[in-house]
Amino acid sequence: MKRTFATVCFLLLVGLVAAVGMWQIALAAPDPPRVEPEPQRVLTVDVARLAPSAPTRPIRAQGRLAERSRSPLVAEATGRLVWVAENWSPGLLVTAGTPLWKLDDTDLRLEEQRLAAQRATLQAQREQARANQTRAERTAELEAQRVTWTRAEVDRWQRLVDEQRGTPSQLDQARVQWLSAQRLVLDAEENARAAQLEEATLTAKLGELDAEQALLQERLTRLEGKAPIDGFWLDPAPAVGQWVLQGQTLGAVQSNASPRILCEVGEAQWARLAIGATARIVWPASGKETTARLISLGTAFRTQSGEITVELEWMGEPAVWRPGQAIVATFQGKPLPEGLWIEARSVAWREGQAGLYLFVEGEAGGHRARFVPLTLGHEQAGGYPVIDSPTGTVLLGRDWIPGPLDRLFDGAPVQRRSEAQTP
């Protein structure tokens, strides 16, 4: 019991000594320096007057390039490839009419020789028929003269018989010669008509042969493939010796004409576009600019994004391009409806509420920023139409702060940029 009491007393004594020591240290420590409150900084802002407007903000759209056309290289005949253009390589430029490949023409060349020999035979036969016709016509002329002479002989013997100086037998003999001469005239005329008919038949056969030769020449032209348009090869060349079928595709040529410019715009921006509007085209890679004209207001609609595809055409010569290349198009659209418009970058947001900062003038230059909530319409062309001010504040004609907004708050001290003192 006595030991416990002694321990307690000892601990109390130690605590008292420690408390006295701490009190002495606190008394000896210097006072902390006094920190003066930092004066509130005045923010320099831009100030504008709120007024109705019908802004003509430019419409900026992302676009892409697409080829004007693409022509397949189709084999027009069946056969074995015996020749392919040596410089055939994807991406190289080829002009329309350039030979690209050729099929084996051995069979058709043999057929061509057969037709040529047949034509020579028919021509010789026709010349013979013409000669026969000429000879028959001349023979008919001579026999006609014989008929005239024998007729005169018959008349002469008829007079002699009438005068009883000739015999009837001699008259009959003259008549037989006259009839024989007439028969020879008929034979000669018939031979002439036969020769004429033979010539006409041979001429018709030559015409049929010419048609066969023309068809053969057309078949020969189908053995040679040519570039249908000016453009770029899109596929590698086929191999020599390859067997191809009629209608088989051996590649394609992409037109190198001015490409189509396709841009995606939202429905609100689409309503502000007009056919014929000019646009400034910028190539993202090089920064080169050119001009285009709007020619179509709707080629496709994307239901997921609500964007409409519009098409523009180049004005002037475009730079080197490839399909799918990205470009940026900027053009002026129709003016927005007149009203109180606030640019999207100048709209302030506080706890999910849209609004703007009014520039409220005070005495002795003590200007303040005052936050005013707003009810905005749908964003159009980078701006919002003001529908209403929930606080009932009359905004038209008031000074407001379009920016900068990064350090602004309700009640912040502000000054006009024009009033800011330069060091």
C-alpha cells in the first residue's frame, strides 16, 4: 500500500515538472509573423453589348475524297494471255486506249487466211462470169445481124417465087436459115442472162464473205484489252500464259478526273446550306487551300449520328489526291434567324446551369461580374439562341462579358480590357 502511494506521487511529480518545462518553452518561443490577406485581383475581360443579330457563322465540315468513276478491265473473249503491258503496276497512271493485254489469236489468223483464199477464188469466178456475160452479149449482137440478113434472103426468094423465077424449096431453105438465126439469138441472150445471174450470185457471196471478215476483225479486236478511261491501275497485272474466260475481270482503272468531295454535316447546319455555295477546302497534310462549289444537299443520311452527306465539286485543278483522303471544308451558310445569340465558347456553366456574366459597373471603378442563368435553344453553328432568362433580367442593351471565362465567378472584380493599365 505504501509502495503504490509512493509510485503515484512520483508520477504526479514528473508530470508537473514536464508541464512547467513546456510552459517555459512556450514563453521563450518568438511570435509567428503576421500574414496580411492578399488583395483580390481585378480580372481584365472583354465587354460587349447584348443586341439582336442574325449571325452568318461559317460552317466547318470534315470531308473525304471519292473517285469520280471506276471502270473494270473485262476480257471480251476467251483465250490464253500471250502479252501483258510491262509497266502494269497498281497506282500508275494509264491513258484511255493504251493496250494492256493480248490473247492468243492463232485460230483466228488461220480463219482470216482461209477467208482471204476464199475471197480470191470468188473474185476470180466473178471475173469469169463477167467475161462470159460480155461474150454472150456480143454473140447476141452478131446473131441479131444474122437474123436481119436471113430475113432479107427470105424476102428475096419470096419475090422470086412470086415472079416464078425461084422454086419453093429454095424459099423454104431460106426460111430455115432465118429461124436458125433467131434460135441462136435466143441462146446468146439466155447465156448473157445466166452469166449476169452468176455474177450477181458471186457478188452476194463476196458480200457475205466481207461480213464474215468484218466479224472476224471484230473478234480479233476483242483479243486485245485497252484502258477504257484515263486513270490509275488498281490491281496487279495478270500473268502471261493465264487462261481467261469471256467476261472475266482482270483489274480496274480508277478515273483521275476531279474527285468527288463528300462532307458530313448536321441537320441544323444542313438547313443553312444552299446549292451553289462556295467552300474553302483545306488539305490537312499540306495545308494547301482550294475552292469548291456545293452541288448536292443530300446523298446519304446517317440515322445514328443524324448527319447528312453533301457533295461539292472542285473549282479549278485539284492537287494530287487519292480516294479516302481527308479534307476540311469551310463555307458560309445562310444567316441564322434574328435573335439574341451567344457563342458556345462564351456560355458560362455553374452547377449544370447555363448562363452568362453581365458587366456591372460600380462606383470608383469597382466593376463586378454578375452571373445570369439562361434558357438556351439547340446549338447551331457554334452558338446558342437565348430563349429566356429565368431570373427575368432584361438582357438586351446590357453589357456582358464574352470572355475570358476561366477565372470568372459571380461577384468577381473586373475591368474592361480597354481600361487596363499597361506597365
